Amino acid sequence: MVAGRNMLMISDYFEHVPSSRSISLALTYDNESEAREAYDKLGEGGEHKYPFVFQPWGAYYGEVIDKFGVTWMITKPLTIQVQKN
């Protein structure tokens, strides 16, 4: 299972796409290991477009194009814990 209980979001693509697919699918995970697993599984037989690494904006992010030509954007946002006094 790739998405599990995660929200699936869809975004169109503004650059020219050489095939009929012009959308990217985004998956956001609360758990870094689950996000990495999805990134690796979706990339099997496809292309790792951007490595899944910690980004300057404070989240883990990577993109893969799966074996069917679909682009997947995988994110694990930074979790900030707020202490209540």
C-alpha cells in the first residue's frame, strides 16, 4: 500500500509534457520512514527525479516518475511540537 491512510492531492503541471500525462500526484506522510518507503516503491522501474532529502523549507521532499509515467511528489513536513504552559 502506498498511500495508507494519507490524503491524496492532485496538481496540474505547467511545463510541456511529452506524453498525455500532465498531472502530478502528491502524497504527504506524518512518518519519514513511510514516506521513504513510498518514494522507493513508486520509483521501482521508473525514474528518481528529485532525491527524497531534507529541504531548505523544513520538510523532506522528493519526486519520482513511476513505471507508468506518473509523477509522484512525496512530502514529510517538519513537525513542530508546541508546549503549553
